[in-house]
Amino acid sequence: MSWLSNIRDEIRSLPTPVPRSGQGLCFDANESPYGIGAEVAAELGRHLSTLVLNRYPESTAERLRRQIASELGVDADGVVVGSGTEELTRLLCATFSKLKPRETRPRVAYPLPSPASYRVAVLSQGARPLEM
């Protein structure tokens, strides 16, 4: 028996992502065909060379959350950060896909069109996607 048989059917049925380089603007994939300018790349390189990259960052991102909260004039406890929108979307689905009375699976609604990662996040939590 293959290990693939242990993957839930709704996850196995998802299409395999295909890179779309050279296809112009791909807003649903959060991609840009333009890259970054040489000046920005050089500045980014200078900044990265000053960072400690051989250690994991603090798990709560406390300093970053406080700075964002200060800029926005909100409480830092209301700021959530992650390593990208896909992680945050999965976190939201995991947190709020609660089973309601008389349901066999929790439901999560999201707009269409939307990034493919929304559907993946919903299905990865065993929830039923409601595309609206």
C-alpha cells in the first residue's frame, strides 16, 4: 500500500500547482513579472548581511507586532504575523472552522475569485469550502 492512500481525498483531488513564469501578471499567485530593481536588490543584500540568519526568529514576533501596532495605533495583542498569507490563511481556518450543530463538517466561506491557497487551507482543516 502506498503512503499516498493515507492522504485525505479532498487534498488529493486538488490540482498540482504549476509555475507560470512568463505569463504576465499573476495576481492570484501574488507574483510580479518585474522583479526588483538593482538598487533595491543591493540595499536588500546589505541589510541581509547584517542579520543573524543561522537562528530561528522569536516565535511570537513580539518586537515586530509592537512596532506594527504602534504604527497603526492598535493594541499589539490584536496583531498577528506569519511567514506569508498562506500560513495566515491556514491559521485562520484552523482557528475558526468550528463545527456547528447539525453539521457533519465545518464550513468556511471565501470570495471568488481568490487565491488557490484559500481552498487548500479550508480543505486542509477538513472543512467544506463555500465559494461565494
